[in-house]
Amino acid sequence: MLNHLGDRTAYHDIVGLSGRCFQVAFNERKFLFDKYGEHPDGDPDYYLRRDYASARRGVDAMGYSAAFLRNASLRGPAVVGAPVETETRPVSPAALRDAVVASIRDARRPVIAQVNVTGTMWAPEWSVLTGFDEGGEVLIGWSCFQDFPQTKGVIEYEPGPDACFRLRDWHSSVVVIALLEGPQRDVDLPVLIRRALEGGVGDVRGFDRGQEHFGLRAYDAWAAAIEDPETSTLDDATAAGRLEYHSNLTGQIASQKHYTQEWLRRLETRGWNVSSLLHAAANCSKIHELAWDSWKIAGGYWRPRTAQAARFRDPANRAGIAAIVRQMGELDRATVGHLEDVLAGWDKKHSYYLRSE
């Protein structure tokens, strides 16, 4: 969207400055869905779609303001349990429609949206609404997961080779929209970078919240769940359901760590301890590589889950995957130390060493 408005902003800068690049979570209930009598839920990124605070920080870091409007008639997976009252304003579907139409038609600005385009699959990223039809009863836009094989035959598309989706009856699909407001303003980039790094240290350290585990706690809980010996006795469908969540979480980590290292090693303001910053970036690169090693054992976007069920049930394979997950966690633990070193030397300059004590 920013590129469309003429701001050639890199994706990794938004991911980093918003703080989203440091957020990892593992949900036991989603992985062990069968123990709770629920359907498989291969959506590991739900917590990011509920995190409107970092979404707002991302907008602010780019020099804009935004109004976050929530569909008051919808209680979907991106809304339930979130502290949405403080970060979003509930409005009717009619008010959402009018806001989308006004932004696109009058302000000439696309609209960022949390929208369930397929009806069943929640994409990890926000989508962008680029147009409308029939006075706003049909929304036109783009989701980075709209061309997955499982969406074919489900989504209606605009004509053309790079087609946007057409979404009718969207009142039960659009969760939140973000409307960019005002002209772009200058930002104090060094302050934003330091704030993001400070927040990242806390996010990586992590915490537990019931069956949700964040940061370093996520890796421990994830590895333990993978090793659950009961998995060896599961039927294909249940094993494939657990594998779906694990494989998608692995993908989320792989993507996140790739863009985190891109952001860290390209920072214009680095403080004094550049070596620590580069060590943190290298750890992120290694986690990205380990994610692919995990997929090689079982999982991967390119493989049918049901065909991988037998591989996932194999105790030796799961032991190998769990070992990789724990290695990821140790690398993230080391990252905390490197980032703390960066922050400790943030204000140092050559003059620091030239002064006599």
C-alpha cells in the first residue's frame, strides 16, 4: 500500500519497527486439537491478527496515523479473546462499507483489512482492499495467500492474469479495517529502532498464558508437544491435523526470522556494538535454515499432509524435529543477549573511549 502511495518502504522495516518480528507463540490447544474435541486448526498466526497494538506501531513508524474499525457484528477467530476495545472501534457493517468506499473513491487510498477471503482459511497476513463494486456490496482486493491451491474454486476473481479477489457477502468475513489518515510525517527513526529492540528483548524472553506459550517458552512447549508418545498411535487424519499446525508454525517462524535478519543487518542506526547486532541477525538466519531442516523430516508446504502422517508418527522423526525446535529456542535465547549488548552500547561513540576517567 505504501509503495502504491509512492513510499518505497521495505517489508522488513515494517516487520521490525512494529515489533512483530520478535513475536513467537505456541498454542497447545490448537496443536492437540483432538484432545479438546475440536476440529484441526492449522492457524499458528492468530495471535498476530489479534495484536492491534503492534499493527498500530507499524503504521506510526511509517509516519502515518490510522483508524482501526472493527466489525461489531462479527465474533471470529481474530477477535475473540483479544483486548480489542482499547485498540479498535466497533462499527456496523454498513459503516465499514461506507468507510471503505470513501477511502478508495474519495481519498484514493486502499484499505488494509483483516478478512477471511476463503471462508475457511485465515491467511497469516493482513489483506489490502483496492476497490469495490455494487456500491460496496462487493469488495475487491488482494491477499498474499489467495492463490494457494486450496483456494481455487472457492474465491471469485477479477478478470486478468494478476487478478484480485471479489468478495461478496463480506459482512461475516471482514474483521477489522485500518484506514490511513493524514499526510505522512517525519519520524525519529533512532528512537523507533531502539524502542523496537527493547520491546523485542521482552517478547523473546516470553511468558505463559494458560495453554498459550510465548517467546522462549513457546519453543519448550512446542518441542514437548511434538515428542508426545501418543502421536505414534494416532490415525492418519488426526496426525495430519497436528502436523498441519506444526508445519504452518514452522513456516511462520521461517518467514519471520528471515525478515528479522534482513532488518537487523540493514539498520541505519546500530548503536556502538555492531558485532552483537550482526550476531543476532546471524542467529535469525540460522533459525530460518533450521525450519527447512525440520520440514525435510516431515511437513512442508509442498507436501500433502495426509501423505506425511506416517512420517510424523515415527518417534525417531519427531525426536529429530523436537531437537531442531529446541535448537531454534537456544538461538533465540542467545539473540536476547546480543540485543541486550546492542542496547547497552547504544549511546557509545568514539568520544566515550577518548575521555579520561
